[in-house]
Amino acid sequence: MISKSVGRIYAAAALVGVLAVGAVAPASATDGTPAPSPTTTVAVPQPTPGPSESATGGATPVPTSTSTSPAVTPTATTAPAPSTAPTATAPTAPPKSINAAVVSAGITAIDEKWAALGGATGSYGPALAPAECGLAADGCKRDFTSGSIYWTATTGAVAVWNGAIGGQWKRLGAEGSWLNYPVSAERCGLAGDGCSQDFQSGTLYWSPRTGAFPTGGGIGQRWNQIGGVSSRLGYPAGLLVCGLAQGGCVQRFERGSIGWTAAAGAWDVGGGIGLRWLELNAQDGGLGYPTSREICGLTASGCFQNFQRGTMMWSPASGAQPTWGAIRTRWAEYGYENSWMGYPIGRETCGLPGNGCLQEFQRATFYWSAATGAQPSSGAIRGEFQQRGSGGGALGYPNSPEYCSASGCRQYFQWGWLDWEPSGWVMFHLNPVGYCEALNRGGVKYGTAGAQRVSFAIAERYVATPVSFATCLKGAGGYSLEWNVPGYAGESGFAWAGVPTGPTINKYSPTGSFTVTDAFGLGNPGTKLNYLTLNSYSRWGGRLNGNYNTYFESSADVFPDENMWYYATRPSHDYRQGVVINYNRPPDSPIVMNAGFAIFLHANRVPTWGCISLLEDDVTRYIRSAAPGDRIVMGVGGDVFR
């Protein structure tokens, strides 16, 4: 045995049967002279959008996760290539001693190979140094002017040209890399004027467009299955990168990528789907790794590909978009791309009010919240909902699909509903509890100055006289519904927002937010408001003079001044208890002559000449709980709430 002190030895000419440098005469090459490959690389073109692989396949499964934000693709340093399960083939440590017969066999095989390639006058030129043995796996090598010849007992003697392929192999660690030793000569004439060379654990490919990059293991096997250099992916365009999320590996190719995990295996992503996957942060994004091939032939010439946490959908009209989580599950219930909604046209967007999410489809929008789940909205109802701030508006998120009949369509939301009528109108409706939620969510168009108690008198539409009267009380968690009852507004309904009610005979109730500071009636039931006990001289000014829209006392009874005593004592007892709504009067505004007067909350629940009427017991309950500065917001719901 010959001992080795540094892990390698240079064979001496004294060894029996070993020829001195240049001693073997050139011989004719038996495996051909390898065509030199270029030694420079070029920029790699970006993938071309649009899936290109056609196939048939089964239905898309339902994803199980939600989204994450996009980022760039990983660019880690070279990692071991995956085998069937990507694992690096660790270089064999040099033996502590080398058998002389092994050394002799290696040197002899290398020199015979050199001679077959033409020796010193052949394509590899003269030797630069004696043969070197003691490499990994008891290997040997010898360097020549234009390349090197490597030998192991397993691979035999194989030449590696000093071109782009050989240069890349050496930069990766040569025989100590995950590729190990060469097992074939470099061969050229591949598609796109490319070249390749096989190694024990993979293959290095070169093309004028990409330069030289290796591939192997499960990723290499998948690439070869779909056609290798002639596939839709083209040549490798980056190093194999391992050690990624879930212990996975990814390799970039000219027109796509291949991702691998132990659980899913290796799958290619290319075209528009592959490009979108990269935009969404590839394996680190919401979709994770691919778990199937791309399948085309869907409705409208569409394609899909499954990933760990969702599916990427593509069509010529929509491009490639991901779907996942609850929205995709709900979309699946309607029939995926075959439904009336069509394909997704955008990715899922989260972080909306109330931690909601949405995703746009060709003919609908899906909205999701933890309280409502995922529901689609479309057409005029969706348009009205979006104009009102979507999930951040007074309605909240949809909690049902749209229901239609010959008389129109309706969709329910957390705090109300929208009705579409064949005339084209979309009518807004809010539940009384929604009035208070609207205060909490900034969904009221009129300011309330943080009042402790805010009441609402809301009609469904203009010219309608019935109202829903609700009182919201402010607490530590915001406003909550205290009580609500039915009532009436003026016989002509509400005036349009910003339009004065005009003379009382117009019978319009005003729209807006108004304070309450005064109450009146035949006896104080107990209130913090300034209470006016009526008498036979009690009047409210309607004539255009200094008493207009104020309380005063007079023995005269001149129209249009209101005789408050008469209305309090007549059988209907309209003014037996009442509250002054500060429309067109201080402290809310200066008095404008003929803009409207005597707007009260009073008893006798019937349509009025502009006031809000409730049952007397309800008016009394309001008076007992009211305090100066409390507010009444009144009008048609569609113009009061966002």
C-alpha cells in the first residue's frame, strides 16, 4: 500500500506500468471530439405569459388556506439537487490510503482516453501536469490544455471540455459537487443549438440564451418527463435552489419553474400561471408549491393548476389568478368557472374593514368576513353596495346570495338589505340595530357631535310617511340599540337632503341631524331638557316676524301661528307631550324665514304636517331619558346612511 498524507497523490513515473507525461502516442478518437461550448453566459429572458400545455384532467379540489402578500422569488446559493426525494450525494471522503493497482488503473485509463482523443495533437492538447489520484471515490484526473479527463472505477475515463459546461461544473465543486463525476462526453446539436453533459447525479445543459446550468433528481426527472430542452419550459436558466420552505427545492427554467417537496413531488409551472406564481412569491406565497400539472381545455379556453393551498386559474380574458380559502370553497359550490361568475380577474384582497376580504370575478365580487362567510354580489346591487363603501359602509358585509323573482332581486347584509326593482332603482334598507352600528362604523352622513344619545327617524323612501324610530345609547363599546318603535313623518314624506321644508302647509319633514334642548306638554314627566308647561296662551310662531319658529305666549290665535294649547287638549292630544327638534333654529342654525317651523317629536301616531309622531307613551319615555345635546337624525335611509 502507498500511504497518502494530504488526501491526494501525484503518480510518479516510477510506478510500474505508468507512462511518463506524453509517452503515449496520439490515437484516433473513438467517441468523437466534443464541440467546444461557449465560455460566456447571457441574460435569461423572462417567461412568456399564457399557459401552453394542453391536457385533460379532473375537477379542481377546494383549497384550504387564505392568502399572503406577494414578494420576489428566492435566489439562494447552489444547493444539492433533489433525487426522487432531493438529497445531495455527499462527496466520498478521500481514503487514507490508495491501492497502487487502483492508481495504476486510473492513470492508464486516463491516458488511453487521451490517446483516443488524439493525444497531444488532438482536441484536448498536451498534458499540463501528471495525473492526480486520491480524489473523491478513489478517483483520478489529468488536466490538459483544453480540458480534463476524470476517472473512477464506476464511471471509467470521461473527458470534460474547458467550455461553459466544464467551467460551471468546476465552479460548483467539480467531482466534489452534488453532480459528482462525468459519465458521458459533452454532446451538442440539441434544440436551440444547445449542449449537455451527463454526470453521476445530474446533467449540465447549455444554450446560447441561458448559459450553463445543471439539473437533476426529482426536478430533473419531471423536466425530462415533459420533454426536457424541447418542453414548454426550455433550458435550465438558474441553479437548483434547495433548503426552501418545507425543505423544498425550486429550479428556474427559460419559461417557467419546477418546484419539489417530499410530500408533493416535482411539478412544473410555466406560462401565465408560472409567471403569476412567481409574482405571488412562489413557494413562500399563499399558494405554496405546485401539486399537479397544468390542465387546460376548460370553459372559455381556460386552464388551472393545483397548489398546496389553492389553485391558479387562467383564461385568455382573465389572465392567471389564484383562488384559495373560503372564497374558493364558495365559488366551487356554484360550479367554478362554469358558474355565472366566470373566472377570477384579481387576487384575493384582505385587510378590509372588519378584517374582511374580497376577490373580483368576471361577473361578480366575492366578499368574506368572519361573521358572514363568503358571499357573491353582482350587478346593480353590487354597484350600490360598492358606492356605499362595501363592507365598511352601514350595511356591513353580505350574508346571503342575491335572490331574484319576477318582482325584482334582494340581497341581505349584516345590518340591512338592498332591493333591485325592474325600474332600475336599488332601494336601501337598514335594520334599527344597524342605525347604531352605522354610528360606530362612520356610516352616518350627518354629524352627531359624539352625543350620548342619538335617535333616528328613518323612512324607506321619499314620499313615504311611516318611519322607524330608534334610540342609540353610547357606552364603553360604542353605540347600541336602546329601543325602537314605529312612527310617522310628514304627510308629504321627507324633504330631499339640503332642501328646506318650507311652509308647514307643504307637510314635509326635514332631513338632517338636529339637537334637542326643549320639551313641552301638560305636565313634566321628569326630564333633563328645558320643559315648557303649556297653558292657554302657548303659541309657536309661524308668521314671518320676530316670533317665527320660537315659543311665545299670546291671547291672539292667528294662523299660521300654532295654538299649542289647542293641540295639547284636543281629543287626539298631539301636544300633550312633545320635544322641540331644533330645525331652522338655534343652537343648530340661525332662523331663516319661511324655511320651515314647528318641527316637533310629539304624540298621536299619525302622518303629520312635518313633525315626527309616536305613541304618547313612547314620547314620554323619550323625554324622561333625553338630555340637552342629544340628537335626532331623520330622513330617508338611503340618504342618511352611507
